[in-house]
Amino acid sequence: MKTFITLLSSALLLITSSVLAQDKVDKELAVSPTSRLSIDNMRGKLELVTSDSDNVRVVGTLDEDAEDFIFEQRGNTVYIEVKTPQNKGFSFSSSDSEGSDLKVYAPESMDIDIKGVSMDVTAAGFTNDFDVRLVSGNIVIHNISGPAHLKTVSGDITAKNMSGNGSFETVSGDITDTDNKSTEGSYQAVSGDITVESNRLSEVTLQTVSGDINATLGVLNKTKMTTVSGDAQLIAELAESARVEAKSVSGDVDFGWRGDLHANFSIKSNAGGKITNRLTDDKVEKAEWGPSSTLEFKVGNATSDVSATTVSGEITLSKE
């Protein structure tokens, strides 16, 4: 019994010591508002907020396994890096640690570049290039007016009120982009869902494998939408010379068109797929041999092109 109590006490002491070992940081550097900020943190949480001064400030606690903390300016770039062992064996600290918890204040005009392995990132208010690359972790950004490139392998991406062109990429997480005021956007997911709501986006790429796509957009100039087994819904208007293309394997594709239509439609299905036309009285033509079918017709002046193909899913055309 004494041996058990001794071992338990030692284990608790190790955990307590690890928690106490997390160093606090509060450092500040004067920088040029046009410089670049590079942040590299293995795990934990990172929050970026804009600063009224021409300073970069870092506040928070470091990963308990941190071996070094770098906060310096080299050339036109400010570096923030929490160095941890690359290959650390099992220990109480490595299994229980929540990593660093940092809050960074920076001028809104700085270019931002963030890298992490297992880290959540939140940010708002920056006006230039904003890049985030994570292995595992969620990304939440608001009011970013510069170009944004957001990528996480296992995590969700949530964006609101963006006004710079952006690319969003995740494997197993969901992508949600609302009130986007830019003109171009690219969205890629594998098993996650994609939800986009914007009156301004006119050139859009939407790609998923097994996740669903729900896009409610304004007036489109160019759009590509691709899914394998997930369902896809697109609600939008067509510009005078728009080009819209959609492809699916077994997923359903649903178009809901707003405004006046002046388009040429070319819809095809194979291997038992289905086409439903609620726009006009034009009928689907069945192939003489095999299960394929086609639907081709024109509406108005036919200055735009809409094409869609599916293997075994259903394609539906309707008016909103």
C-alpha cells in the first residue's frame, strides 16, 4: 500500500510540476506596419488581434515542453516561434499538455503567416496577406480584407465578412464562409461539408468528395462544382456570359436559379442517374442503348452556359 501511495504521489508531483513549468511570456517589439509576421507554434491556441500601435506584442503561456522561445526581427520579418522537441517519447507532460496559449497584437497592415501542428487559430481585422497552415486544429477568422489562404487537415474553417479573395482547404473538417464580400473563392474538402453564403462572389470553385455543398451566391461569372458521393446545392443568378460547370458521381446536384435566365443548358446522366427539369417543358431524352440520358435546351438569349454531369445521382433544375 505504501508503495502504491508513493507511486501515486510521484505521478501527481510530475503532473503538478509540468503545469507549474509552463512559462509566462509578455514581450513587445517595435516594427514597421508593412513588415511580415511569421508564427510557428506546435500546439495550443493562438489569437491574433490588431494593434493601434506600431508594435507586435506576445502575451500568454508557453507549451510546458518548450525548449526555446524566439521573438525577434530579421530583415522585414518578425518571427515568433515556440521550439519543442521534434521526437519526444511518452511522458505525463507530452500526453496531458494543452500546448501554448498565446495572444498576439500586431498592426493590421502586416502580412501574416502561421504554421502549426495541433493548434486552434482565431483572428480578426487584418488587411493584407493572411496565410494559415495546420495539421490539426480549427481556424476562425473575421473581417480579413486581404487575400487569405487557409488550410487544415483535420479541423473546421469558419470565416465571416471576408473582403479579400480566399482559398479554403480541409480534409476532414467543415468549411463555413458567410457574408463574403470578395469576388473570388476556392473551397476544397474531402469528408467535410462546405457552406458558402455571399452576394458578391462571382468566380467560385467548390470541391468535395463525400461531404455536402450548400452555396447561396449572387451573380455568377464562373463556377465549378465537383462532388463524388456528397450532395450539392447551388442557388444563384447568372451573369450575361456566365460559365457554370458541375460534376458528380453518385451525389445529387440541385440548381436553384434566381433572376432572369439567358442560358444554354447541357445536362447528362449515366448508369441510372436522373434529370429533373422544373425550369421549362423540355423533356429528358433517354439513350437508345444503355441507361444514360440527356437534357439540352435554351432559355432567353442563351448567352450563358450551364453544364452538369452525373453517373448515378440526380440533377435538378428549378427556379427560386
